[in-house]
Amino acid sequence: MKESSSPTTRRGWGGAGATAGLLAPAALLLLVGFAYPLLKTINLSFTEGLDDYVWVISDSFNQHVIKQTVMTAIVVTVTCVIISYPYAYYMTIASKRVRLLLWVIVLLPFWTNALVRLFSWLVILQPEGILDRMLAVFGIPEAEILGTMPAVVLTMAQMLLPFCLLPMYATMSKIDPRTLAAASSLGARGLRAWRTVHLPLALPGVMAGAVTTCILSLGFYLTPLLMGSPRNTMISVLIQQQVVTTGDLPKGAALGVTLLVGSIVSIAVVRLLLIPVTRWQGRQG
């Protein structure tokens, strides 16, 4: 009688060698497309030792640009959180048909090319554009938004809204509706129930959406370049100027590494802030 094949034989493609073979293309892609350029950029930023980093920190214009970048990212993040939280909550309690419609409203612009959306905002906000014509109907003077910080924030918030909304919805959809009902039966209604029950449970999703939005905001290039003005210069535009316009690659690399470090610090801070929340949820569970 023919012996049955062993588990090792039946696995065929199993084993460490097969796993390594499957992971090799992805690992090679990350190595060539991410790790090598990153290490090259870091090495390039130290061409003049620490001089370029001293220039990044000490130059008054750089300080203004960094402050402008951080403030823009914060305003965009707060705007997205304020819009996304009630929207995500309503999606969790809406009927399937309404929820599908809400998903379409969020994802349809997300599936559209970013350049198309950007030029659409240019058409809307340009002088004597769609917005000015709508305001003229009500006798309101021209808004003159294009080339200002509100134009940059509005456009960035619209583009980044799905990145903020999706983590919130994923977290809120896991909250048992009976939790709020139980809180209401115990006397915690309305704002108090939201503050003491729903917000702590939804906070991991809120923080995940906020930090994703903030980090993506820090690296925006075309939006501040086209929708803003030289007064609204962000660090990504400054990097482009150093690398392309002036040809000073080490200074551009130092600015890029500074942006990377800032993003990593933001993630670390959020993770530290989430530790007490995770512990609280563990005790509740």
C-alpha cells in the first residue's frame, strides 16, 4: 500500500525558503525604492557636517516656513477631525442605504486624480470664479480667497478628509450601541454620555485619523504652491527650491530629514498619548 505523504511533503510551497522567496520581491522593492534613497538622503544631509542642520534651525526664513508648515498641518487636522467625527458617527447609526450614499460622497472625490481636484478648486476659488459669482447673487463682495491660507487649508482638508474619516469609522463601528443605551439608563445623557463613554472608546480612531492627516499635511507640495502665495510657503516647497532652483542638494536633504524626524516624533507622541486610553479600555473590557 502506498504510504501517505508526510505533512512536509504535502505542504509543497511551505517552509522558510518558500517564505523568503515570496517576500524577496517586496523586500527588494522596499530596499531599492525606499531604504536606499532614504539612507542616501541622510548621508547627503551630512555633507557639510552639521552646518546644514544649523542652517535649517537658525535661518529666520526657515523658522517661518517650519512654523507655517506646522500651523497649517494643525489647522487642517483640526478641520478634518471636526468634520469627520460627526460624519463617521452618523455612518454607524444610519441605514445601509444611507450609509452607502455617505460612502459614495466620501470616496468618489478620493478616486479622482488629485490634480483634477486641485484644478477644480482653482476654478471655484479664482477671481470671478464660481464662488465669487455665487456670492454676487446675494450681494456679497468678492471673497478673494485664492492665494491665502484659507484656500490652502480648505483644499488640503477636502483632499485629506477620507484619511481622517476611515480610521474613525473603523473604530466607531466596533462600539456596541448598547453601551450608550446603558449610559443613558444610568443618567449619562447627551453631551455627558458622549464625553464619558463614546469619546474615550472612539479616541484611538480619532488619534489615528488625526496623526495620519497631520503627517500627510506636512508633506503637501502642489496645494500650497498653487493655492497659496509666497507668504504660505511650506517646507516641501522650500525643499524643491533648494534642490531644483538653487541646486543645493545637502540643504534640501537636511530639510527633508528634518521633516521626516518631525513626522516620527508626531507618531511617537500619539502612541504615548494612547497608552492610558488603551489601559482604560482594557479595564473596561
